[in-house]
Amino acid sequence: MSISKHNSEGYFDPTAYEALTKIEREAKQAHTYRPLIYVCSPLSGDIAANQENARRYCRFAVDSGYIPLAPHLYFPQFMDDGNRAERDLALFMDIVLLSRCDQLWVFGERISKGMSMEIEKAKRKGQPIRRFDFNCREVFQ
């Protein structure tokens, strides 16, 4: 749908046209860059609840203007976390993906073994790390 140069009564209205065009252009530019963030939250334990929480964290990231990456939602669809070799491979792939992200976002109070590996890797690479509680409120330390 394009912006008309005429008002609702059919009269030429360049002022309104310019204003609406500027608003549309700014809205498009606002969506041109969204940083990629790595969602770090537990998988082990209550897997179903933890994956539901990860989906909620991803939604929070999208609503905050970021692109979330949560491998613990993706890899378990075709890899077996109970198989040690597959879990190790998934953790390796997690670290590869983490290196492509702009930031690491850590959610929740519990830090699992896999999460601690991801956090340490991000620290070594100098990646920004942000921490959030279970309710997606940022925690400052």
C-alpha cells in the first residue's frame, strides 16, 4: 500500500505526503539492523519447561529489537542430548554459533554445565554478556 499525495477529500497535500513518507522510511530503517544474540539458558532437568522458557526468552529478544539464536531449541529436534557423543557435538556447534553472535544473553538463576562453557567462551572472546532473571528483567552485577 503506497502513500497518496492527495488527502481523503482528493486535494493535493504535499505536507502530509512528505510527513507520512518520512515516517514510513524511518520505520523501514528501524528494521534494517537487528543484532544477533545468543540465548543462554538451561536445557537439562525439566527439558519441556526449559524449552518453553527458551521460547519465551527468544520472544523477549525479538520484541527488544534483536535476532535470537537458541541452539538448545534447535539441535534437540534431531540430536539426542542423552547420547554423550551427540551432546558433545551439539556443544561444539553451540560454541561455533556463539562466535557468530554480537552478544550472549544469560537467562535465569541456574547456570548449567553447558551454559558455563558458553559464558566462559564469550568472556574469552570479549563478547558482551547480559544477564536476565527468569522474568526477563536485566540483572546488573
